[in-house]
Amino acid sequence: MTRGTTGINRLRRIDRWIVHHEPIVAALESAQQPLAVDLGYGARPDTALELASRLRAVVPATQLVGLEIDPARVVPPREGVRFAVGGFELAGLRPHLVRAFNVLRQYDESQVDAAWSRMQRQLAPGGFIVEGTCDEIGRRCCWILLDAHRPLTFTLAWDPAHSARPSDLAERLPKALIHRNVPGERVHDLLAGLDRCWDIAAPLAPFGPRQRWQHTLELLSGFGFAPTPDRRRQRDNILTVPWEQVAPAT
């Protein structure tokens, strides 16, 4: 059982990324009965209701079920969202999207693969899992996108008004990576490279953090990383790279 801490709008950055990620939207749009699961929504259902609202803005037919392993946290249906007892087995559901945030943080790194596999087995064909961690009010967020077979990408998002450097996100890395932020590991190289590029881009600071971040990403290719292009206007400092570029070395 998680601590249950949650807050209104805590997962806004993750949700914005989800509803603009074309493969996820396509998976929901192509389903006759699109289903999403918010796993481990906490002591209050706020973030589950927010995810449902945001998904329905792009795929109106989407149904959402919030799952908690603590029966005391299960609340009656509201705003078209159902709530039930469930864990990594996803209560037997076959969702097209699973959002599991701040859940695996309570587990050992050795348990991650088993938890991923259990959720992956329950996915509907073409479905996705978004698994990650964020701070208490959603200023620093990191997550992994998985399909039914493997991890696909790693994403980080942060607000420079509350963080001085990209490496401040280290404490919010997903469980699969948080113990890997040491020399010799790829995710350590990524955070170190981002810090270096952020420093080099400092002359652009007067133009705002978004312009500085854009130049940071342009410089990052010189450190051996290939950020996934995103042409939409961003309100977040956000970066997505292929999983292979940050996967644990062993």
C-alpha cells in the first residue's frame, strides 16, 4: 500500500504528455470501448478524475477505472469514473492505457520487472503503460512508457522556477533507474549531460527558460543522446529519449 499522498493537479505534466502522445491516443481511438486504468490513485480520487477528464477531451468515449489495493480508499463512482480494489493484476481488466504513478517507489528495484510483466500481460492489444514518479506537487516528474513487450521511452519534465538544474530530478527517477544514477550508468550520463548543456545555454536565460531549454536539447546530441522531436508548443521543460539510451547497464 502506498502512503496515499496525492494532490489536485499533481499529475498535470504527465497527463499533458499522455494526451499529446499520438500512439496512446491512437490506441484509445481505435478501440471499440477504450479503457484506461489509474493504478494507485491514493487516499483521494482527484488525479483519477483529472485523467478521465483530460482523456475524454481527446477521446470522448474513454472509460476510466481507478484501482487501489487498500479497500478503505475505494469510493463510489463519480463523474463517470469507477473505483475498485486492484493491484498489478489490474483487477482482471484489459485496459488500453495504464497510468501507474508513485506506486513502484515503495518496492525494491528487483521487483520492478515482475510488476511490469504482470501489468503488461493484462494490456489490451496495442495498449501502453506509463509508469513513473513525481514530487508532491508535480514540479519534477520522470516516467517510462511501456507496451506489452518492453520499455519504449524515458521522459522527464520539470519546472525551472522550482529547480536550478536538470539533475535535480534525480530524486524522482522511476524505481528502475533511481539507484542507477552513478558513474558508468547511462541515466547518470544523461543527467550530467543535461546539466552541462543547461550551463552552456545560460546566455539564453534572459529570453526565458523555454528558449534556454530548447537550446539545451539541441546541444545534447553532442553528448550521444537523441531527444524525440516534439513540435507542439511546450509549457514544460520536457525531454523524451529512447529507453535504450538510459537502460541500466546490467
